[in-house]
Amino acid sequence: MPVMNYRKGTEKEKSWIIEETSFNEKYTGKCESVFTQGNGYLGLRNSLEEQYLNTVRGMFITGTFNKASKDEVTELPNVSDIVNMEIELNGERFSMNENNIKEYSRTLNLYTGETCRNVLWKGKNGDIVHLSFHRFVSYENVHVIGAYVEIKPVNCEMKVKVVSGIDAQVTNHGAQHLTEFSKRAFEEKFLQMGMVTTESAVSIAVSTVHKVFQSGKYTEDAASKIIDDRRKIHAEIQLVIPQGETARVEKISTVHSSRDLEYVASGKEPEGENVCRDGLDNLKEAEEKGYETLLEESKKVWEKIWKKQDIQIDSKEDDAQIAVRFALYHLQIMVRREDNRVGIGAKALSGEGYKGHSFWDTETFIFPYFQMAEPETARTLLEFRYKGLYGARKKAIENGYKGAMYPWEAAWVSDGEVTPYVTGVNVHTGEPMICLTGVIEQHITSDIIFALWQYYAATDDQDFMDRYGYEMTIETARFWNSRLEWIEENNRYEIRDVIGPDEYKEHVDNNAYTNYMAHENMRLAAQVIACIRDEKKDIYGKMQKLMQEEGTSLEQLEEELKDKMKKLYLPQPDEKTGIIPQFDGYFDLKEIDLSVYKNASVVGTVFHDYSGEDVQGMQAGKQADIVELLYQMEDITTPDNKAKNYVYYEARTLHDSSLSKAIHSITACDLGMEKEAYDMFMSAALTDLGQEMKSSDAGIHSANMGGVWQDVVMGFGGIRIRDGHLRIAPNCPKQWEKFTYPLYWKGNELHITVCKDGVEVINEGEDFEAEIMGQTVTVSKGKNEFRA
Amino acid sequence: MPVMNYRKGTEKEKSWIIEETSFNEKYTGKCESVFTQGNGYLGLRNSLEEQYLNTVRGMFITGTFNKASKDEVTELPNVSDIVNMEIELNGERFSMNENNIKEYSRTLNLYTGETCRNVLWKGKNGDIVHLSFHRFVSYENVHVIGAYVEIKPVNCEMKVKVVSGIDAQVTNHGAQHLTEFSKRAFEEKFLQMGMVTTESAVSIAVSTVHKVFQSGKYTEDAASKIIDDRRKIHAEIQLVIPQGETARVEKISTVHSSRDLEYVASGKEPEGENVCRDGLDNLKEAEEKGYETLLEESKKVWEKIWKKQDIQIDSKEDDAQIAVRFALYHLQIMVRREDNRVGIGAKALSGEGYKGHSFWDTETFIFPYFQMAEPETARTLLEFRYKGLYGARKKAIENGYKGAMYPWEAAWVSDGEVTPYVTGVNVHTGEPMICLTGVIEQHITSDIIFALWQYYAATDDQDFMDRYGYEMTIETARFWNSRLEWIEENNRYEIRDVIGPDEYKEHVDNNAYTNYMAHENMRLAAQVIACIRDEKKDIYGKMQKLMQEEGTSLEQLEEELKDKMKKLYLPQPDEKTGIIPQFDGYFDLKEIDLSVYKNASVVGTVFHDYSGEDVQGMQAGKQADIVELLYQMEDITTPDNKAKNYVYYEARTLHDSSLSKAIHSITACDLGMEKEAYDMFMSAALTDLGQEMKSSDAGIHSANMGGVWQDVVMGFGGIRIRDGHLRIAPNCPKQWEKFTYPLYWKGNELHITVCKDGVEVINEGEDFEAEIMGQTVTVSKGKNEFRA
């Protein structure tokens, strides 16, 4: 089984290089996902050039959603395969197996975004050849993909055939999203396929060209012919390479779509032929530059990113440094920072899993990173949700509520809810399999508002609030206002029949997380109404008009909110134990020993022994729920109770979601549980990067990448936003000497170094007040040191 | 490279077993196609159970045409893969390569229709195991497919995992034809997927079940779980097999569609759920019976077929016997004999090539077999064309003609022409690639009528003529009547701008084959009109009404036909050379030496040196054209001229079509060119069966299967229908002692044995007159011997 090695890089490359040290065709999915390359616009799974049986090739363009058939859910189409290069070496097909590989190393360089595979291959007839494959997706010109193979015969002259091109036969596991409207070989070398999605009519142009070099010299006349097949076009290149010399086949590709940001200004989507023309123009320019220049351009962008974003950990003990950079790398390639029409998928652009849809994963797990490290990107993500008000209002109406009820799963902003209510049929019973999250997992609405106000606190972005934030807050509060149920016998409002963060529990009443977060949403709205009435007459007027169109008024809403907030049931800690019930009746559920399931190498093992219904009746949670709540809203109980709740619920949590361990780790940090915090952190950090070779096949866990960042910065870094202020209560792990992370606070660029005995803050901006290690202090421009 | 061995069978199995003697994953397409199993309803490519990269799995149901998207051509959907069985042996995936295969034999038994693969496999850890795979498609219950694998560990105990089920992720090279409406595992073992074609709304149910036996004993409780994935459902079976014992996993499957013949009586297509229900019921019955019983049932049908249809060749010298049986086998599995709604595809049901469409291949190459060996099936095939009058009339109108102009490519009878006019875009120039055959390759209309009258002569099926044949003859003659062009300067009718059988020549004028065949079509129609006026008042009335609706009358048509026939230009032999020009100006074309291209192992090599336009200007033909004409209509010139034309045109023919060599061989027989005839025959007979490992990938050449039969019976057997009489002018090849073939002549079942010095006819029916070896004789009931 292949092993992931984190220590390949030395000196300048230390903790930047992830290596797969051997090859096994059973486990191609692992590096296809975790070595995914991209730039937020484009995601390219790191499939190998030559084909293997279990490969799942994938290339995704953000925002190109399509329904493969009327009964299917909208998803990101697998655009086509441009990674392919079938190589024949003296008549034998190049393919790796344990007998013919003498040396093997495959790496992702997090610093440059380039992947590289070096193979020393011995053919059946004894021919030995060195092959070196390189690839990157440009961060400078987001449409461009560069790749090359260098072939060097070691002990013989070598006849080489390379068949390489565009293969649009790929589907999403058998579901066809694209039909082609054009297929061309311009100037006998620029290959292009123009395609259009079957339902959503997004035009996509995929173009590629090959450049051949013999012993470093560009060879215009390499024997090449075009192979035109159904839904495919390829070039066949023939070479003879003398012993000891090196030939190189570069493959430069571009990918364009009619949904591209570049076309937004014109006000309408371009015709497919224009997309093709732009794709070809871009390709010609890229071909002119060639691989090295294109890579250099892209590396410059990555250099800037790392200069700003790197977290540096001084530690001799483990692989935390590279794991954190791995998370940052994926956070950087999952977001299209300029485009407020697109969200972030739960697998980002690294696989077909979760169909490219956005969940609460974005706001609760990923967003805090952008909010504190790239506030302008965070704003774009919130604007995506502002645009999503359209679909959220639609969803509220469909469900019989008022205001804006955000979709559990979001694709296009106009779509509204895209969670399928029926996900299929239970093959055993024939009963439809109902997915309730799109209907009753409702906390996402307040999660978005919580994130929004965190952002506002961190940035003071009043422009955002004026344009979008206030409206979002009021509209979502209107949803909760209509959602609460008056329960006469309890003389209070309740929120019944929901799913909380712990998705193993369906149809629960008064999930604490949901109720508290709804209350917070309502509280913020009431505060907004009061604020804009006094200070923002124009916004007040605009919102009042909106309310009146809906047959109500801001006054009436404010009154109702105040009344209902007071009467909304917020589950309190049990007087004896201090434990907050996760939902009504939680304490009555059966307790079982979960240790065997918690320690399994794969998730979901509890279902080997118990049915879904069994688990519903057990104190066995999928993920952080009360612990998530106490992380986000620590003031709802005492620190002592927080500790008790952590211990109680952690014991009852299976961590069957990647959204769980990082949050537990942060809370463990807060509680001074050093070992537990660190173990949970490393476990979270290795979710995709670790030695488990199958669990990332469908794509990386994008929320967990944010979770890892939060764990470092919010957990070990001890960052929290409290009442509009920055709090730093650092907990440097004993494994680390110190660590440094960047942060934006109200427009001030900070570089924070946490060490064993304190914290150092370099403030590139203005003075501000903060709470650091329990003291209210001024963080002045320049360097500040705070010791315990 | 694998070798096809024809001599595996001995004693009773002699010349019945085709063997592939070794395995190479580069050449999986060969046996997938040539070992295709079926029954006319269903065609199943003989893919291996475990997956290989180059495999093209295929299962096709006759008549289930669909368009994958609006711009694509209707084609037979690749239904789904039920052949798959992924096997793990002590943790290692079973897959064959040159290192782990100790013994290998894969056979198709033509007599039983069963395929069998025996492999002695050695795992990486030294485990040796014998695997034996068997499969058949039932000819008794046409919906049923039976398969099993037997696994016998030789030197160890073996843990075995078998993952097997239904994989509907397959597409037609990336084009998706089916969406699923149901997926079930009934009683935890009967797996089923219900699917529907995307455009034509044909419902298809594919069902499968596994039965496990340990040491011959049925094991109800073999650990099995269901794996439900996107567009897939599989069972995972786990076994432990003691050393030396054998376990067996049977896989019984059924395939049903809403287009099935069984539903026709009800007058409407059933709902998908009914198709699923019937599929499941059928599967349960089949499972009850099990593999052996199902195979026995199917073998009984095959036994009957072979008893009736076998051609026996007494020869010690070559593999002609098995090659002829191979052709008969494919002729038997390509036809759905009871169903007049479906034709025969150019690749039958053995691959995606030619999209399942019917060409002139059916009538000109395949039909003579059924006409003489299975007249009732021949009638069904003609009824398909009668039903196709609807589409033929549509095509005539679309092209500005009258009557019925048969489509060059036919799918559903209502479709009319399904040849795409634009087959795509020239990837180099961007120009649309125009396919002219659907417009100007017009001879198919008279080819069908020629076949019809041959059938009538052979069968005296007056009922067919009364119901369908007269109408078809008149309607097609009306097409020609409207098609002929009066050329004032030549003072004659001509047929300009056509493609003849030689498709390397486009836009030619007065292709001799086309003109003569059109003339024959018109002649027959004029004869019909005279006949029905005198003898068939009711038919005359009906046809007259039809003519009147079209603004004409039978009288007018008759008059016009007579006039135009007289004035239609029929190219005559050159006075000096005796050569009939293939079309106007043929003799002016450039002559080049074709020998290098004719002797190439693959077709189309002339285009390596010349463009299509070049070849258009050369005396270089794709296939029999004048030679085809002289085979069908020998009376148009003298025997001496026929010989001259054969020699002249054969030298100018590349045989780049599988429709060429058998026809040449027959003509060579007629001309007494023994060696040439036999060489051409063996070459035709080995088109698919031979040692060329790539040329059958897209499917077998179904016309050539008929060609081989014609070559034996019409060529060596010397059978011909002349003026309504049977002629036998046998030419026993010197390689053969004698050969025996069955034939129906006007309802009389004949068994004809040709030997060196004459012919023996066993007549199971009534006395009739025939021309045998130049003498008019009476063939009496019982045995008749005729010596030279």
C-alpha cells in the first residue's frame, strides 16, 4: 500500500512537499483527490496520465451546474479529461505495476502548486527508461493547465508514441452532462472541443496543444497525426529518442465556460462559439509562453499567497507544519475569490462527492479563515449568500414560512434548495429514501447570519452591512419569527422537528444548537431594526417598504421578535450535572460503549451493529453539536459547565463527520486539555493527508481544511471575537516551540506569534484594544509582546 | 498476440470449437465481438468478467433505438453490463497478465452457444487457483443469460470475494441513452434496475441473481451484501474454499424491454414497472432452474437449428468447415425471426458499430440465406421492409420524388432515413462532413425489390405478394419513375449523381449497377400491374385507389414505366474490350498499381498515400460493383464478357469492404477460376474469425456472414434462381471431397450434396423441375443423383 511521506522536502522545501512513495492501482483515488490542483475557478483531480482501472478522472469548473436528467439533482459536470497521455515505449504500453517500477516518487509541491512524478521503468524486453511527469493549474491565468512528460531512455534507443488529447467521454459516474457542438484541430495542433451542458445550457470549451522538444530543442516537425473519435480528439506523436537523450512532450490546455466571470460585465452569457474563440486565443498565447514561463507566472501568485497566508510552526516533533500548509493550499484552491455567484462545495472542486453543493460547511468551518485572513474574499462569499436570498425566500414560501430560509444545499443562487427530498429508493424495501436535511436541518439560516456578524465584527465593513447585511439579518429573522411554535402546555415557544448538527438524530425537538442560534439571529435582527431606525433612515425606509409589501412592518416585526425571543425555550444545563440536553429527551436515550466505533479507521462502523433507528435512540452522535454550540456561544453557560459538557458529549460522539474533531480540539484547548486537543488536531489534520488510502476518493473534505485552520488559530492561537473585540488566549501545544499566523483585524494586518510563555503581535495597522491573555491591552502599531 | 485456434474440438466437437489460446489485454475487442452470444433479441458481447482497460462491454436489445441527444443519430443503446464479476483471491484482485497465467483457454462452442474460459492463475504470494468461467445467452428463453465461475484453489485454502451485479454506468462511448427509474434488491438477492431511454421512452429491465455452491452443494447462507452505487447495484459474496475443493457462483440474468414482442398483442407498450415485474418473474423461474437446466433448454434449440441448418464439408485440408459454421452461428443470432418490426444491423447485435442500422447488407448479402434456408424468417425480414414503406414514402417526399425511396440506413420502420447528412465536422477544416449515402446511394430501393422477387421465386409465397409484395414493387417503381432524368442531348433517360456499390466514387452518373437494378425494379412493377389487372382484381382496386389518391393511376404508371424502361440508358460492354463501364467516364480515370493496398492486412491503406478526391479520380474501387451486378443479373452480357469484366474490375478493386470478396469468389466459381475462388472464399470466411486482432472491435461484419453462406451455396454449390427455376451448377473445390447443405425450394426441403463428379439431392417434398449441371431434370421426392 502506498505511503504518504511528509518529509521529502529539505531546506527551503522542508514541509512543502507531500510525496506518495509507491504506486498501487487499487489506491489511485487518494492522490487524485488530495493532490487536486486548481485556483477556485477550476479543479483538476490529479489523475495519472496513463489510464488505470479504478481511476476517477475529474475536472470541474465552478458554477457550471447541470441536471443530467430531469429526476436528478443539479451537480457540477465532470468536464472532460485532458490529463490523458498514453505512452508506448518500444511498442510496450507504459503502465506501472510492481514488477516494472524501479523507482517511483510522486509529489505535490504546496509552495508552487506543481505535481511531479518520477518513474524509472523497465520494459518487458529490458529497456530502461526514466519518465518525469509535471503538471500545474495556473493561478495567474485561471483557465490554463500546463503539463509535460520527459522521457529519457537509459540503456537503449527508444521509439516512443504518445497519444494525448481531449477525452469528453467522461461522465459523472455514467451520467452525461455535456453534448459537443464542435470539435476541431486548428493548424493541425490546437485541439478543441466545444460542449454545452444538457439542461442548463452552459457552453464549455476545452482546448489543448502539444509542443515537442528533442534534447531541449523545440521540434516543429515531430510526426503527429490527429485521431478523431466519438466524443474525443487526440494527437498521436511519434518520436525516436537516442539512448541517454531526453525528449519532452508539453501539453498546454485551456478551459473556458460561458459562465466565466469575464463575461459578466457584458450582461449576457456569450454564445458557445465565442467561448471557443476565447479558449483558442488563450491557448495560443499560453502555447507561445510554454510550460516554464506559465509555471513561473503561476508560482509568482502562489509566492504572494504564501507570503501573506503561511502559518509557520516551529516544531521538531511531528508533521503539523505540512498538514497546516496542506489545509491552506486547499483553502486557496477552493475559492473563486472574485466571483459572488458561486459558493464552495463540500468537496470543493476535487471530486464528484456532494455534487459541488455548498452546505453550512462554508460559513461555519471555512468562512472563519477567509474572514480573518482574506476579508475581501469573505465578503464575496457573503455576497453569494445575499444573492441566495432569492432562493432562500423561495424555500421559505415552499415550506410555509416567511422571510428567508436558506437552502441546506445550494448550487446556483437562483435555485433555492437543491437537496433532493427523495435520494433514491431503498433497494431492499422499495421505499423512497427520504433526505430530510433540505427540510428540517434549519440551523444553516442562522449559521450564515452568525458568520455575517463575526465578519462585521472583524472587519467593520459597514458598506457590506448597509447593502446586504442588515437585509439578510432581518429576512432570516423573519423566517425564525414564522418558524417558532407556541406550545401552550409549556407556555413557551419551541422549535420542534428539526435535525441539529448531529445528523444521526432526526425529528428532534428543541435542539439546543438550533434554538440558541435562532435566538441569536432574532436578537441581531431586533438590534438591526433599532439601529437602522435611529442611524440609517434610508435603509430603514427600504426595509420598511419591503416589509410593507409583505403585509407587515419593521415595527411589528421588532415587537414580535422581542416577544418571541423572551419566550423561546433555550435548553438550560441540568441543575445537578450541568449538562445541556442536546434536544428534548436526550438524557433518556440508551447509552452504549462507543469506543470500538470511535477507534475504527473508517467512519460509520456503528451501523455494522445497529440500524439507523437504533442509533436514533442512542446517546451516540455523529459530530460536535452541543460542543459546536459552546464553541460559538461560550457565554450561554459557565466555563465549568462547558468542561462538563465537553467531556459528556465527546464520550457520546463518534466523530463520523470531518466537521467534528477540529471543533472538539478547539474546545479542548479552551479547557486546557492539552493532549486531547493535540490528538484531535492531528487526527483532523490527517483526514485527507493521512495514511487512510480510500476515504478521500470522492474528494477532499473542504470543511475540515477550514476546521484545521480554526484549530490552529482559534484553538492553539486562542483567537475569539467577543462583543466586537479581539480576544487572544493562546495555548501553544507542548509539541511546538512557537507558531506564527497572519490575521486581519478591522483592517489591520497582524502577524501573531504564539510561544510557550506568551504572544507577540506585529501590527502593521492602527492601534486597537484587545483582550490578550485575560488582560485588556492596547495593541499598538508595530511589535507588541505579551508574556504570561 | 493471441491466436485463434480452429482445431480445439475433436471427435463430436470437431470443427465446432473456436479457441483463443492466449490472452493479451490489448486485443480484448476481438473475442468480445466474434464470441458474441445472442438470439436475435439480445446480443451480448463476450467481455471478460473482470475489467480491463480496453474492453468495450456491450449488450444490445433489438429495436430499442434512441437518440442520445437531439443532434445525434438514433442508435441501439448499450443497455448495461451484467457480465462483470470482480474476484478477489486471498486479497489479490484476479486479473490476467503474462506473469500470472499458467494455463489459458477460452472457447466458443458453436454447437451449444456456450463460451468457456479456463485459467490456471498464480497469485503474487504463490497461491495457485483454477478458475473456470461459463456463459450463454438462452435461445429458448430469449431474455435469459446464464453464467458461472468455478473456483478451485490448488495449493491453499482460499478466501474469495466476488463482486457482481448490474452496472448501468456504461454508455455508447460516452453517450448516455438510459436513465434509471428503479433499482432494487428483492429478497436480498434478486437485483434489478429499471431504466428508460432518454428520447424514445423504451423501458428496459435488467435483473440478476447469484447462486452459490460449495463443493457442489447449494449454499443459501453465503455471506452476501448488497452494494448500491450510482447507476449500479452489486452483490458482494464472500467465501472460504478449502484446498482442492470447488466453489461455484452462478449468475442468472434477464433482460426485458417495453418493445418486446410479447407486448405487441396488447396493442400498447407496457409501463416500465410491468417490464420490471415480468423481468423479475422470469428471473425467479430461471433461478429456480439454474444454469445447467437453462443451458440444456437452450442447447435443445441449438440442436434443432444445427440439425436443420448445418452445412457439412468433407475436407481434410483447411478450416473451411468451422468458418462456415461460424457464419451460420452469427446468422442465427443476428435475426429476431418472429419480429417484423426490426431489421438486422450491419454489426448485428455485436457492437456499437453502424449504430444497429440496417443497410442493403440485409437484402443483398444476408437475405439469400434466410430465403433459401429459413423462408419464414425471410418473410419476416421482408415484412420489416413493407412496414418501412411508411419511412420510404417519407424519404421520397423529402427528396422531391414519388413513391417509396428506401432509406440507406434504417432503424425504426417509422423513422425513414436515419443516415446523418452531416456526420460531424472535419476537425481540420471546420467544414461539415457530409455523408451522401442517405441521399444519393439509391440502389437499396431496387435491391430490396430484387430480394423480394427472388424470395417469391424460391417460395411461391403468393400470400406475401398479395398482401405486401405487389404494393412494394409498384411503390418503389414509382420512385424510379420519378427519379429518372430525361437527357435531351442523349435522347435517353439517365440516372445521374449517385453512389453505386463502390462507395469510393461519389456523384457518378449512370452507375451500371444502379441503372440495371432500377430497370429491373420498373420491369417487375410493369409486370405486376399487368398481372393484377388480369388476375387480382381486389389488389388492383386497392392499388388503383392508392394511385388515385396520389393523383395518378395504375394505367398511367404502367404506360410511363414502359416508355421510360425503353429509354433508360443501360451501360453496354465496350465493343472492343467487352468491359461495361462502372459509370460514365470510368475508363478515363487514372490507373495505378493497387497491389500493395490490396495485400495490406487492414483496409483503407490507399488513403495513406492518396486523398479521397484522388481515389475518386482513380480506377480503384472499394468493393464489388460491376461484379455484383453480373452476379445478380448474369444475362445482361455474355459469359465471355462476364469473365473479362471480372478480371478487369477485380484488378481495380481494393476489397476494402467485407461485402466484396465473397461475391468475387462466387463469380470466380461461375467462371471456373478455382484457385481465385477458393482464396477469396477463405479470405472472406476469416474476415472476423481470422488472426487479425483489431478489425472486429466494433462488431462482426454481419453482411459477410451471409456472403460466406452465399459463397458456399451459390458459389461452390452453384445455386441460382433463373426465370423462376432452380439451377444447380456445382463447383466442388478441389480442397473438399464433398459438401452438403440444406435448402428450401418452393416449400420442398432439400439436402444437397456436392461432390467432385456431381450432385446428390434428397428431396423431402414434391417433384419439381430444375436445371442441374446444364440439364433440365426432374428432382423427384427422395434421393436423386446427378453425375457429370
